[in-house]
Amino acid sequence: MTVRTRFAPSPTGYMHIGNLRTALYEYLIARGDPDGKFILRIEDTDQKRYVEGATDVIYATLKQVGMLWDEGPDIGGSYGPYIQSERKSLYAEYARKLVELGGAHYCFCSKEEADEEKDEEQNMKFEDPCKRLSLEEAKKRVAAGEPYVIRQTVNKKGKSKYHDEVYGDIEIDYDELDEGVLLKSDGFPTYNFANVVDDHLMRITHVVRGNEYISSTPKYNLIYETFGWTPPRYVHVPPVMKDAQHKLSKRNGDASFQDLVAKGYLPEAIINYIALLGWNPGTEEEIFTLEELEKTFSIERLNRSPAIFDIVKLTWMNGQYIRKLGEDEFAALAKPYITKSLTRKVDIKTLCKVLQPRIETLGAIPEEISFLEHVPEYSTELYLNKKMKTDAAVAAQALDYAVAALEKTTDWNNDVLFAALKGVAEEKGMKNGQIMYPVRIALSGRETTPGGATELAVILGKDETLARLNAARQKLA
RNA sequence: GGUCCCAUCGUCUAAAGGUUAGGACACCACCCUUUCACGGUGGGAAUAUGGGUUCGAAUCCCGUUGGGAUCACCA
């Protein structure tokens, strides 16, 4: 049987990290089968939560990370429509069928009545009086136009058992199952019903979802059973956490996929990182492209315990991806961040060369290069450095020598400049650092900089370099 | 509260009865070096707890503790 998985988000806003990871696992399971299909289905049965444009975010995100789907609302497929609101009549039809089969019943209680009944005692389940209505009676009231919902009927006793691919065998007492609403009074199905009908109709073989569904899965199995359908394989995955107590969530203001991208994280790095949040390859490798994940992924190596999202490790991994980028690729990605904070014309190529090995996110670039625009206010104490054996006096000397040497230099590139300054040090009997260090401070006003003295000089160009050197010399006078 | 799930360094994890409990991030030190990084080398750091079973337990069983989930006309 060919593997068919589905990613079924509800269009309620942004793409969350946990969601994206679920999508990734669904995608990888499908790609593990040469004929496997990854299906995108939009679960918009709750009109109250519908957010305009949210489906576009879903499409854009999946495309951005390279998780292309084989069937979906935009590209169609043999099992459409792939948007639940367009399948509305289908659910009503199946719900009525389920009633006939005894797996559900009409209920005329208002939401308030049901709530009241339940809250009387903490531990009391909702005992639906409508369950005792005869089908004829119920149909009569429906025909009379009385508002109703269709509720699941759970008559079975004993234990419900099923196998989960991650958690193993799960046993839950039928008494624990609540008789939830399957079809709402507005005619839309709830998730509890729509997911079963759609997964069956769309021939889904593997369902990946959060482990909060573990205890409601028996309800779905009951529906499959009543219809005489075969349930899919269940792959419940543990949540992605913000800390030991809280899930990562939009409500907490936790970063979404697009937030991370906006901060300069690369989609490839994000995917790589979240794949490892709850799954491991069994080897000590941890850098994987999507294609490599497609080859390596296996359900068996999925984890059962929650994983805390660690932005620090993601940041490291992002740095690894940035370093792997080709020169031009990096320049293309970095350029917007450079020009955003810089009006001065600089040598972009050299700048990128010093930037690429030391930044971990593209978003760090503006701060990293802010001194290129203006030398910040700084204390002459900066010239004091024990290891370099420099202080303000040495620096004053060094800057004089450096200006003299650099003024004569016409071929403005790193090798030439480095040789020139090194030559000065030798000639004057000074250590390299005694020249380089003061020059670097004079050019940047900062203790640490991307690139050394001569690299900064190349980036700034001859005029600006000499101007800054002279200004610093003034400051030291 | 009932039910279900989970529990190895601070974090992500490996070890599917026999390992000096391994790796990665982070941290520290050293090396490299025109600063800082990158890179390299090394270091400290964990089996929640109490009982079993077994020649032998991180691993199997039971209890305890801690955490999470669920009990919506949300998904």
C-alpha cells in the first residue's frame, strides 16, 4: 500500500514551530516511500477562527522549506476538494449515516445545558438526555426545524486498545470517552469528525499529530469501526516546549517560523534543527539537508518525551549553514542587511568575507557593522592593551607611522596593506600588534570588529581610512 | 479530581540487561591569530527516588515524586 500522509493545518494565523515539525514528519514519512504522497488539507471548519491570508502563509512556508505537496487545494488531486469548508455537505451526509448505524445521535440540548449538566460535579460526564430519544422522535424534531447537533454515541464497555507507532500499545476505557459533538448546529463538522471522514476518504495511511490526541484517538477508532473502515497508522509525537512547563505557542509570543526567518535564520537550518527535536538518526551526525532527511528518517527513531526548543543551539546550527554558503550566495543573503544599515559605500566583497565566518544569524549584521557608518564615541583607554603592548603613547606613534605608509600606498588591497604595515613595524622595531591594534581601534572605535586592521582599511577605502586615522591621531594629541 | 502519557549532563540526545554512560549546543582552558570570531585540542557536567527481578539494571516490574495532556458546537 502506498504511503499517503497529510498535513492538515487550520488557517488561524502563523506557522508555528510545532506545526511545522509535524508537517516535516508527515512529509518525510511520505517521501520514505518512492510512491508516497504528501497531501495538504486545510481544516477551516471553525469560521470564528478563520484568518484572512492564513492559507497563503501555509503555502509560502512549505514552499520556502522545500516541502512540496502532491495534492492540495491549489493543485488539486483525485481526492478533493482539499478545503474542509468545501466538503461541508459530505460530512452531514456521513453524520446522518453514522446515526443510522448507531454510532451517533441527534442532540437538541443547548451548549449551556450541556455545560451545566457537566459542571455540577467535577467528575461527572455529560449524560445526554437526547440519547434516550428514539430515532423517529429525533427525526421528527429535526424535520420540525428544531436546532440540533449530532453527537457521538459511545455504548461500548471495557477497554479500547490501539497501537501507536511511537507510544506503543494504548489502552483506554470506553467510559472515559465523552460523547462529543460531531456535527455542529451550523452544519459544520468538528475536527473529531472531519478528520476521520477525510482521512478515510483521502486514503491516508499515516496520521502524525500531537500527543494530546492520544486519549481521544479511541473515539475516532470507534467511528472507523462503526463505518467498517480501517483506521490509519497513528504517529503521535510529543510537543515542542518553550520550557519544561509550557508548550511553544503563539499566545506566549513565541517565535513562529516567519519570525525566525525575519531574524535572519535560514529555512534550511530551521528545518534541520526541528527535525532533531524529537527524532535522531542514530548516528552522531546532525547536519542534514531536507534531501538527506528524506533518506534517513524513520518513524522508529521518533522520541516519546517532550523537547525544549533551544534557540541557542538553533543559532549555532544557523551559523554552520551560513558558513557552508558559497561566497556569492552569502553576499546575496547578506546584502539587504548590509545596505539596510549603511549609506556609506564600502567594499562589499571584503566585508562579506570577514562577516561570513563570524555571524550566526543574518540579523546580527547591522550591529556587527554599525561602526562602518560612523566611528562611535570611544575612550582612548581602548588603546591600552597589555597583550599587544600598546597604550595611548604607542598608539600615537603607530598612527603617525601608519598614515605615512598608507598615504603612499596606491594598490589598496589586503595583501599590500598588510605588507606595508608589517614593514613599518619591522622598520621601527615594533611588534606587529603595536601597529595593527591601534589602527584597528582608530578605524572602528571598537574593541572587537569583524576583520582586522587591514581588512577594515580595505572595506572603508583609502580616503575614509586616512580620514579616520587622522581623526584618531587628533584625539590622542 | 478521573484517565492517559513522560522522566539520561543546564538543553537536544545515544546506549533496545554487560560501555570508563557516547555525541552536540552552552560554559571553561589552551592552540591558531592584525582584534573578535571561525577552526583545532582538552576539561567540568547526567541515569529523579525507593523497592524488587537478575550473576549483572539507565535499560524489565511495582511504588513514590515531579512534569505534561485530556475531560469544548477549538483543532
